[in-house]
Amino acid sequence: MIAMVMFVGMLAQEGDLERVLGEQRKLHEVLDRAVPAYVFIGGGSGVCISEDGWILSNHHVAGDAGRTWQVRFAGGRKCTADVVGFDPLGDISLLRVRDGKGLPFAEPGDSDALRIGERVFAVGNPFALGNGSWEPTVTFGVVSALHRYQDWYMDAVQTDAQINPGNSGGPLFTMEGKVVGINGRIEIRRFVNRVNTGIGYAIPSNQILRYLKYFKAGGRVMHGYIEGITLGECGDDRYENTGAYGDGVFVAGIEENSPGAKAGLDIGDLLVEAGGQRCFNANRFHGIVGTYPQGETIPVRARRWNKEKKEWSEFEVSIFLGDPSKVRAADTAMGKFELGFVPAFDYPDLGVEIDRVVEGGAAAAAGLRVGDIVVQIDGRRVKSPLDLKEALALKKAGSTVQLRVLRDGEALEIPLELKEAKTEEKSLPPPFDPKKLPRKPLEEVPPDRHREEER
Amino acid sequence: MNGAWIAVLGSCLPAAQEGEDGVSFERVLRALREKVAPSVVAVEVDRSADPDGETGTGPVASHRDYYNRPKGVTSGTIVEADGFILTTYFNVSGTLREIAVVLPDGTRHEAALVGFDRSRDIALLKIEAGNLPVLPRASSYRQGDFVALVGRSPDAELATLNQGILSAVSRHNGTAVQMDAELNYGNVGGALVNLRGELIGVASHIRPREAWGQSSGVGFATKVSEVEKVLPRLKKGEKIEKDPQPWIGIQGGEGDPQYEGVQIGQVVPNSPAAKAGLREGDVLHRVGGVKVADVEELRAEILKHKIGDKIVLSVLRKVDGEAERKEEKIEVTLEANPN
């Protein structure tokens, strides 16, 4: 009888152990699939997301387009990879392995489908512990929070899977082996030491997927912003209490012919959702928009007060997020001229290296290429972008200057026409001035209307 | 009659139903702790910190206190029934006055430091006690295994349990595994076990000079196989210091994409590299004629030589005003790595 009871007691324990061993087995299986896609890049990490060698990493690990890295896959296989597209604000760089074929890879997953408490694991190389043996580090935890706006990470996945210096650029995986984030930031004990404290942030895969085709096209990818709209936050006293905090953000000002106006928005409209996500305050709104690159359109759900019917109507608009080529052109203006190339800032004393050439611009027309180093303008020695600016200071628009450039060790003489920079291209909406806030529509909103609404 | 009894017992079975994974895990951990705790002891060390050694100031001088091991008990694991206990070298380094071990039954025993192995970060203690329970060893393990770390700090009578996974199986020259169960100055020396309570290793490599600090999710355990390898030597009283390695004293930099080799980011002052005239920004691409593409290959090549050897390094050095770098051949005499 006692023996029976003891036997039954052990059975219970064995059953428990079997279940947990089953969980362990699931982790083993997903690691076998996921870890081979991991890539060691310099002092940090990356992950291969296609069989022909597209690799994701953080921008603060891999850098700008034009950088070349000797990377190693988990296990030590060496490849050469070039940074193709990058987003410094979103902290992502996309690399391409040269002649990549048959490489191990992991697929990006749906970061919006993540649930708090869901198990995730990070693969990385904290403290360079994997160097030499090329065995990356795996840490296991859960999703702690979603949609974190921390410093410049606008929509981060927060996890307690331990992330440390060296994990940056590496993948955050679900138990299905899908990449749902690129780990990049942690909260540390300031002034003590830079180690994990249980809070790690990953850039969500859905943001990266929206940017992916732009990364593949190459160069810097700019973040989307809604031009010509000034936003106010509900519940803010300055806006005469339009609604309660959490309802959304509202259009406090709008420019004629701006994308927002063209999409059909008007002053006083309450924006409640962007990109399918609730935007309960300005921070969240900017966070959502930031996950879209320039050139995309974002769906926005808004509410408008109908004064005749005395009710809210809800509608959806699609807003165009800024034209990348306009901003790039503004980038290439140096003083009063639009040169059509962007100078790099890291060749002191030799010359000005061309970092990017704008399609259809003056530099492109002249035959200048990325990597060319400008060493003289009209006989005057140019060693830095400052020298470049000074050399151009007294020139006139429409004139042509002789550039001496170094290309592959050869010195070439290339004439460049100085186009005038267009000054009416504005790349940012005007700063908000509370005194200019129009009063008209707000008086018509019944002050307690919002409190009756369900959140 | 029997049928009735079986039915009653059946209804008493704590049924593991669908969706009760969390409960199963809890029960497994509890059972684990009960199995493992008797083999984990508290170690009290009365010592003075050694300012220049392992116990002294860390990289941030203003946080000296943070980097010194705090007062209090640390942990040890029973490795042999007749009173041999393993803890970490760091736990017993410095100027020792007294070591004592508190067994799970509460009895306090004076302990002798028998031997240690610095590179494996283990130290062997002996107490006058017998018939102590020893854990069975794990026959195999792999990355992703669920593990638990059992320690006994700060209360010698209460075993602590931290849970995580095996993060990697080959660290510290293959002598240790890495895990993400939080490791701190208290539970270092404790037992790292798998779900069945089998010993994988003894928690180690937490000390002031390491960048990973405490409880960062980066922790290590010296493998049981490594312990067994040196145990006979430790029992004889051997104090195994680190084998000095040959060294030139440079740190790799960012890497100039144009040139294959090691871009020198920093030259350590007074190092062989400094004395020979290597400079920051140089690209080191050959060691004694052998091509090296990165820091790892450089290290591997240097380790093929001995301390005192003279080797010729080929570097590509930037010349002011010229696009091409110049090749320089620099002779370096290898010295012992002081780290």
C-alpha cells in the first residue's frame, strides 16, 4: 500500500520531468534551425535572412553603405559582405554577402503578433566570448513589453532575454525560429558598468520589413514623416482640453497642398489610429510613423465632429510620407550650390570622398562616382568638406569648375557644372507656435463629449 | 477491493493537464533543489583583498567597492564524499586568514586550501567530515539545455536556485560552459545542474576584472570533466598558476576595408609592439611571412611561438599625402602576456 503511494508519487514527478524535457527538446530543435543563421560582424552581431546572403545588423555595428566586412557565420565560415542600405535613425544596416549562395538563413516574423510573456531567445556575441571558437551565445527569456519608444528606438520590443555589449545587431527569435527583432539597446546601471539589467530593446521585424526594399536599393533610407501637419495632444491645456489624454492626437494646424491636406484631413480632426495601431499620444504617433520609410503611404484613422448631426464620424485616409528624392537633393546642397553628391567625412588630409551620387544630379551628369576623392577644385587643394565649401564660396551658379579626383589610384580631371540649390524646398514642417492655433473648430466641440466615449 | 484502492489513488494523483506547463516546471525545479542542495555548501572566507591581484580595483577606480567581492558567504560544491569541496580560485585568493565551510546540516568546519587551478578558476578545500553526498555527473549537455544554479548565499542554511539555459558549451579555452542563469559573488562556486539534477559544472569566472560583472546573464561553470582532469593534481597540493602566453600587445581596430589584415586600433604602452615601433592605424598583415586576416588569426599565429622569440611583422603604414600605404617590416620580441 505504501509502496503503491510512493510509486504514484514518483509517477507524478516523472510526468512533470517529461513535460519539461519536452519543452527543452523544442528549444533544442529551434536552436538547431536558428543558430546557423547567426553572423559575427566586427564587434557585434547580425543575422542572415536569405539564402543568397542578405544580412541584417544594427547601423552602430555595421555602419554606412560602402563599408565592407569580413563576417563569419556561426561555426566559422568566412564571407565578405558589403553594407548596401542603412538607416542611422532606426539603427539598421543591411549587408549583402558577395557571391552568396546556399547560405543558412532565418525568416523574419510578424512582430505585431507577439504577445507579452511569449518566450523568445537572443543569439549574440556578448563580450566577444564567441571569437575564435565561433560559437555564439544564446540567452532565453520572454517578451516584456511592446511598442517601446526609448530615445530613438521608436517601436521597440522589450525583452528580458539577457542582452549585453556584443549582442547588438543580432536576432531575437520566437520559438518558431522567426526573427522578430534586431537587438540593439539595453538599459544599464549608468556610471557603473555596461551590462544587462533585465531590459533589452529590439527593433521590430515589421519595421525592418517595411524598409527592406529601400535598403536593398541602396544608400541611406530616410524615415517617413507627415509633412505640413502640426499635431496637438488631447488633454493638453494649451489646446483648450480637446478630449482626454489617450484619445489620440489632433490636427492643430495644416498646410495647404501638404500630403495631409491632400489626403483629406482638416484642422480639428482627431487621429486615433495610424498604421492599424492605436496612437494614444504624440509619442506613440511619432513612434508608429517612424516605422515607415519615406516614400510609403500610411493609413490613418481619424474622427471628425459633424456639427449638424452633432456626432462623430470616423473615416480613414492614406497619407504619403515625404519624397525621398527631394530630401536627398537637399542633402547635397553645399551652400548655394546643388552639387549632386554627398561628401564623406572620414578622409582627413587626403581629400573629400564622394559618399553618394544623386541620380540625375550635376555630379552624376559629370561622371563622378562613389569612392572618388576630390583633391583639387580649379587648382586649389581641397582636403576636407570645409575646404570644399570655401573653394566654392566665390563661384557663381551656372559656372563650371575643374575637379581633380583620385579614382583607383589614378588622377582624373572632371568638369562639374554648379547648379543653384533650390531654396524653396523645405524638408521639415514649420515649428509649432501655440499663438497661431486656430480657434474656430474647437469651440464647436462639446467639452464633455470625449468623456462619454468609450476608450 | 484492489480496484477501489486504485481508483482512490488515481483521484489523488496531481494530474498534469494541458496548459499546466508552468506548474510542471515549478515542480521539477523544486525537486531539483531538494536533490542538489545537500551537495552545495556555504564557504566563509576571511581575507584581505590584494590591490594588484584578482581582488583589487577593477577598471573603474571610483567604484572600488563594487568590484571588490563583498563580505559574506560564498558557495562551494562537494566533489568527494570524504570532505573535498570545490569553490572558485577567486573566492579564496588574496591574503587568507581563515576558510570555513558550513554544511547543509548547519555544522561549521574549518577548511584547508589544498590546491587551485587559476585558469580554470577552481580551488580545492578539505574539511574533516565524511559520507558527504556527491552529485552524479551529467553524461552530456548541449546549447539550449535548461539548467539550474544552486548556491548558498547569504544564508548558509538556505539553498538558492537561479534558472536559465546553457548559452554556449565551449568558453575559456574549452574549460567552461556559459549559461544565462544569474551568477553573482554569492552563488559562484555553486553547482550547475541539468533538469535531472546531474552536475554539469561548478559556477566560476566572476571576478572584478571581467567586463561582464555580476548578474548580467553571462555566467560560466567549469566543466566537471575539467575538474576531474586536474583533481588528482589539486589533491596533491598543486597550485597551478596560469601558463604565460606570448604576446605583442595590440588591440584590433575597426578594419580598413581596402586592406586585409589587422588594423591596429591601440598599441598597449610598454608592450613588445610599442617597443618595436608599431603604430595605431598600421595594418598588420603578415606574421613571420604568414598572412593574417584578422585578430583571431593573428593570435593563433603568435601562439605558435614562444616568449622571447623574435618575429618579423609586415605592416602597411599610411604615408601622409599618398593614397597607397607603404610596407614596413618590423621585428618584435615576444613577451609574456601580463593579463
